[in-house]
Amino acid sequence: MISILLKNRPVVKDKCSGFISASIILSVFSIVLLMLPVIVNVMNKFSAVDGGSDIIYYILRGLFGLSLAVGAAVFAVKKDILSATIPCLLGFITALFPLYDSVAALTKAHSVAQQLSMAVGYGPYLVTIGEYLLFALLCLFTLLYSIGAFRYTLIIQLISVVASLATIFTTIDKFITYDISTYEILSFAYAAFACLIPLVLVLCTNTSEKAPTKYKARRMR
């Protein structure tokens, strides 16, 4: 089953060097911002991190960044969509940690509001949950697309654009509205670049299965 899927995986189109260059540029920006908090925490020996789950998250985030660098390099050289599988898998797992934390924060806020009979706006919680859910789905669908198990490219393109725009909007909103350091803003802003990588991959690959060309014998005279 797996071998059949891999044989039907998307192939890179001819003359798409521009898209490949775009994927490299997006990967570089993503990796720099993605690895920033990882490097800071490693240098500080995770002294500013609360709990073992946060340490695991930053380790997975670092592995995600390294796999993204390797995957981008392999894709540029070999032009094989399979190079996206490991980064997508690690990206999906990494996105589950903040997604879980966001759901837990919403549940806690709802519980406190009920106990104190307070009216609480759940908008920011829902937006955060929605963003990380988009990140996870984008990684999952791109993973399935890279092995030939998912061919709905329009869905990937839509999620890619929406997730990137949502990240940009949230980043600007946090920077203007809340007292958040530039370091924290940049640590989240990497998703604005990373979410566009699947869009580029979809645009520079082809999922159509070409029928084999039949040989036509010349008419004998």
C-alpha cells in the first residue's frame, strides 16, 4: 500500500526554479525565527522553562527546524517531494503542544468564570486554538500530499494562505495591543513564513497522472 502511494506521489514540474528558490527563501526565514527560542533556552539550560513538557516542546521545535533545513536542501538538489515528509511530521507533532495548552487555557478560563459568575470573552482563546489547529492540519495534509495520499491541493493552498495571514494579523495585534517583547513576537512570527512553504510545494508539483504514450506504427505502403 505504501509503495503504491509513493509511486503516485506528486512530481516536480519542469521549469519551476522560481518556486524552488521561493521555498528555500521561506525556509531560511522560518528556520532563523523558529530556532531563536530554542537556541536561547539551550544556552540558558532551560532555566526559564516551566515543566518537562515545555522542554520536550522546545526539543521537538529544534528538531523541526533542523529537519526543515535538511528537507529544503534535499528538495532543492533532488527535487523530490518526499523531502517534506519528516519536517511535516515533526511540525504536526510540535503544533500539538501549544494546541493542547490553548485548549487547557480555554477550559480553565471557562471554569473560573463559572465559579465566580463572571463574563469572560473567549475570543482570544478561540483565535489561538484556531491558529494552532490550522498549523497542525496544514502539516498533516502536506505530509499526506507528499506521499500521494491526499490530492486536494486547493485545501492545502487555502489553509496555507489563511494560516499565514492569521499569523501576521495576530503578530501585529500582539505587538500593538499587548506588552510583549520583540523576542516573543519573533518566536511566533516564523509561522507566517513556514505556512507558505506548502503553498509553494503544491504550486511547483503536479499530481495529474499522465497516461502512457502508445506507440503508433507507421502505415505500411
